[in-house]
Amino acid sequence: MVSVAIGLRPFKAISFDLDDTLYDNRPIIMAAERRLLSYLAEKHPVTQDWGLDDWQALKRQLIQQTPMLAHDTSAARLATLEQGLMTLGYASKTAAEAAQQALAYFVEQRSDFTVAPEIIAKLTRLARHYPLVGITNGNVDAQRIGLGEVLEFVLHPGNGTRMKPYPDMFYQACHRLDIDCEQLLHLGDSFKADVQGARRAGCQSAWLNPAVGREPQKNAQGQLPHITCSTLDVLLALID
């Protein structure tokens, strides 16, 4: 299914959101969070009385104190782990080392899956006609989940680069691809992050609605996508 809000103009490259666009991220993150809690309880018994709500409350507090942490998923988790361990009695050096190890474990667990073969096959077909890149607010390891062969590069926020819907990563992608912003078509599931982010940057947008594993969503406030589609097949139709 495809609906046209504005209509596409010629483009030279395609960027993709990853989480909930190319796979259902919810069960993956939930499992990774559970495994991290078990890891912490085993390696650092002082954390046994802390649940997910405690860690999330601390994360919100740290982001309130340092707003740029909201634009770096890994840095926010690292800061939360380190501060939590210090709160529970660890010395700062020990907490810093333990937090780095716990973050590495979490990223490994949240990347412990492979994108479905049929999605890889569709991306491979598209890659014969357009450069493909990833633009994600998350910290999944694209190489580990099987996207390394089909995406030329993947951009993540952090180190001063803000999350979508800020236009930072779209500008970076177009610069690396050596194209004008209007020549990039971005596909993503989030009306706010993906559609608005792409439109703010002057790129073209394709809204995947519904997201993988979700129910269809209504348009929120903001600029319309150029097209709305329910599967990647719409992009394949552009090359057939």
C-alpha cells in the first residue's frame, strides 16, 4: 500500500531508519534490558535491589542535568551505569570500568539478532540502483545484524551530533554521499523523528506506516511525507 502526500521528485540515494523500520525492535530491546539486569546482578551484586524503573529514573535525572545526553544513546546509558554504581558504593574508577564493560555487554545483546533474509534481499536489489545508508537514533551494531553488506555507512547521534528530528545526520549523510539534500530519500517509521527530520533537512521522506510489528498510526502535527507506504516493496516498484 502506498499513498502520495506530495509526490516524489528524482533522488540519488536512499537512507533508512533501522529500529522498527527494518525489524521489530521492541522484543530485542526488552530482552537486552533483562539480560543487562541479570549481568549486573551477577557481576555487581550491589545492584540486585535495583530494577529497570530505578535505572530509568536515574537516566532521566542525568539527562535533565546534562541535556545533550538525550542525543547520545550510548553515552546516556554509560553515564547512568557509572552514576548508579557510584550511588551504590563503588569508587569512581571502579564504577567507570564496570560501566564500560556493562555498556559493551548491552550493545552486544541488543545487536544479538539478524535482519530477516527477505529484507536483506530487498535492500540488495535496491543497492544495485542507489547508494543505501542508515540514519538511526539508536546504537545497534549494523554489521552484526547483517546490514554491513547493503548499507554503505550508518550514522548515529552523539559527540555533538543531535538525534532526529534534528537535521544533523541528514546533512552529514548528504555531505558524505556528495549529493544535495533534496536528492536523498529517507524511509522511517517515526512521523516525528524520520518524516520531520528529513523534511527539516530538505530531504524527501517516505513514511513507513505501520512500523514493523505495530498498528497503523495517524498523522501527527508537522510537515507531510512525500509518500506513505506499508512495506519496502513500494521502493522496489520504483526500480521495476
